[in-house]
Amino acid sequence: MSKKTLKQGQSFLDKVTQLSGSIENALKESIANGVGITDEIPIGVNVEITEVTNKRVAAFFNQFNEPATAISTEQLNEIENIGIGTMIIEDTFIVA
């Protein structure tokens, strides 16, 4: 059984992958920790993992190499809508 603290930029799924070696354990570990898989968990919360299923992947991650892919709702709202669906010909979409 492994217990680690969630750091800035980490999601629950990041921590599960880091400690157990597989994202497939996410549902079981979310039930064990009493959190939802997609919940925004505050920094400093301890996540407890019951088993390591892929030791090779778990060994890859250490204190200097930790996954951090979380994005908050605020950060998501700040992302500018860009792309072909929002472009206006000869205004934001320049045809040369």
C-alpha cells in the first residue's frame, strides 16, 4: 500500500498512474479514496494506492519525474477558441 501527496498540476488519474503503474486501477482507487475520477482534488491531499499492477511504469516515476496533466475549470475557460470553426474568411482566416 502506497500513500503520496497530490502536487500542483496533478490529477487523481496522474497519481494513480504514478503509484500503481496503470490507469486501469482508477475506478477501484477512486472508490477506495472516496473521490471521483474527474474531481478537482486540492493540492496536499493524500492519495492511497492499494496495489501496483505494473511495476515497470511505477518505477519510471520518481520525485523528479511525476505526471502533471491536470487543468482546472478556470484554466480551461481561459483557453482562447481558435481553429477553423471560429475563423472568419479575410478577417481572422487570411487567404494568401
